[in-house]
Amino acid sequence: MRAQIRELFATRRSERLALLVGLLTGFLGVALAANELLDSPQLDYHAYYFTGRAVLDGREFVGTAIHDGTFLTVKEYVYPPVTGPVFAPYGLFPRWEMGYVLNIALLAATFYAVGRITIRYIERHGGSLERADRMLILGFTLLSGHTVLGLYRGNIDPIILLLIVGGFLAVERGQETTAGTLWAVAALFKLFPAVLGLWLLYRRAYKAVAAALVTGVGGMAVGVAVFGVDAHVRFFDFLLNERSRQGAFEGGLDPEVTWITLRRPLSQLLALSGNQLILVSAALMAPVVAFAYYEAETPLDRTVAFFVTMLVLLITLVPSTLNYVIYLYFPLVALVYLVEDRRTKSLLVAGLVLVSLPLYPQHVEMLVTATPLPPGAVDAILGVVRAVLSYVSIPLVGFLTLLAGCLRYLRLPAPDRRPAADPEADVDPGP
């Protein structure tokens, strides 16, 4: 056994260790899921199931808590009305548990597809992978802590991730209409992928921008025609006043709230609403995105610029939950393998480990109280932890570390930015 472990980490030690840590956090994901289940069995999937039933019954479903008989869920449908019929098939099941099993299988297949795409992308860009690397990449995308939580909660984020990845690869292949359409479909659900249009403008993928506008505006128009203006007024009112969670940031965001956002430290320093902090955080990060676009030259540079866009988007405009960490899977895992500069690789690996550790004060308390430390020591440790995590969460440090790695990479001389055997011209990075 020891010999096998030594052989596993004889090469690509940092990459493999980072993925292994992610795999081990799968146990943490199971523990968090079990704790949530015991505390209150509220799943994102419930919103989809009961929305499907509401659609089939012709009832309202936008921005309202969904009740069904003796079953009560506080989960709300938070997507534009036009997307509601997508979940109608779930409503055909007489019990939510039946569709839930199907949903888990669908999401697991999606995670597997993301892992396979990542492997192909690395190999098509000159990276060589051994069997152990392929197994770790697939294992990470299928069984890491954030994946486990995503499967348990049943959120559609993995599918949105796959649409975003597909759009990115379509741009690289010159299939702009496909790219714009895929991203617009993703934006009809989560809205934030629409901001990735900045990257399309940077790439001068104007056909993709046009396709995205036609698809997105057309989809919303269909929604208005089918569900009416009032449903959309309720949706946008819910989005701006409730879903934005702006009130949670007044007086400083509670350190136990597991959102990953730059608004956390800003809320401790500035007496502004959550929506105002969006503007402040976006203004602070805009130069970072502009720098990435300005410095990018090679094919891999453009991938890094795309990743910078995603990182900034997730910590500024979006109050990212733990589910949203999966949006980093691609291209982060690929970059960890393709980047050759040691310091850059170290930053990316460290960031990958940190975003895989969703430890907040309540989780630290569970761990510390399980030790034989005296009560006084426990209180002192928890006091320090709470004070520090009021300003910055561990996953947020991970996001910022990844940004630092991307910026260092883009500051390297052009020859040092290419992975081994990376061609000058674009290659087909298709799945």
C-alpha cells in the first residue's frame, strides 16, 4: 500500500494532492448533507418538483413558497417564468422521491461529462495524463464535497456549468452561434451567465453575442406571452428585493452564512445595502478583468482570461453559495495541469484546496467541541475564528488566491506562459 501511495505521488504531486483533498472533502459533503437533512429536509429539487406540478395544474409558481398538502418547503422558484415548463416532467411523478432519484442520476451524468471534457481539453492542449490523473479528475468532479452537496440538494447548477463549458468550447472552435445560444439558455435560468457576454465581446465573437441576444430576448418574450406581464413583474421584484439578499449585508454579513462573496468584508467596513455593495465590489474588480483581457495573447491565456471573468463574477454580482464552487471545475482543473510555472501552479493548487474547504464558524465549532479541550480554550478558539471569518471565509480566500495565480500567470513572459507542446494556433478542444 505504501509503495502504491509513493508511486501515485512520485510525479505531479501537487496536482494529485489537490484533487485528492477535494475527493476527501466528499466525506465532509456527506456530513453536511446529513446535518441539513436532519435539521430541515429542504432541497432545491423540491422547488423544481412542486413547480412542475404547479405548471401542470395551471397554478402560479414564480417567487412564492410552494406548498403541497402536509408537505411544506420554503424553497422558492427563482428563475424566469419561461423556464417553468422545463420541470413539468418532474410534476408527473406522484411522489417527489421518484423524480429526485432521476434528478440525481441526471446530475451525476452531467458531472461525469464535465470531467471527461476536462480530460480531453488537457490532452488537446499538450498535457499528458496518466491513468491515475484521469481517475483523480473524474473522481474529483463526481465525488468531491461540493459535488456531493450539489447532488444531494438537486440543484441544476451542474447543467448550467455544462452549458457554459459547451459555449466556451464552441467559441474556441469558431461555432459562435452555438456558443451564444448555449450561454443564453444558461442565462435564462441563472441570469449571471449573461455577464459572460463581456468575454464574448473581448473575443470579438459578435455572432455569439447576437445569437445570445436573440435567444435570451426571444425566451423572455415567449415567457411574457405565455405567463403574462404580472408574473414577470413579480419575478423581477422578487429578484431585486429578496433573492439579492441585500438586507443580509446591513451591519455586516453573519459569519455563519455560507455565501462566498467579496461583499462579506465590504459589509463589515461600509454601511451600505447589499445591492450597493454589488456596485462597489464590481468597481474594485473591473480593473482585474480589464488587465486579464489586455495581457492575454495565447490560446491558454484566453482560457485564463475566461476563468478570471468567472471568478470575479461569482464573488461580486452573485452571492455565491457552496453550490457555485462547481463553476470553477472547468477550466480550473485543466489549468492546474497545463500551467508550468511553479509559483503560478502553487497558487492555483492552493486556491483549489481552499475553495474545497467550506468551513464556517458553525462547522469549526462542531470540530472543536469534539476535542478534549477545556471549555475556556474552546471559547477562545471559537472567538478568534468567528472574528476572522466575519471578514473573510476560507472559500473566499481560495477565490482570491486563484485570482492571484491567474494574474501572475498573465504577467509572465509569453514563452513561459505556454504549457509543454502547446501550439501557437488554436486547437480543437472539443469534448
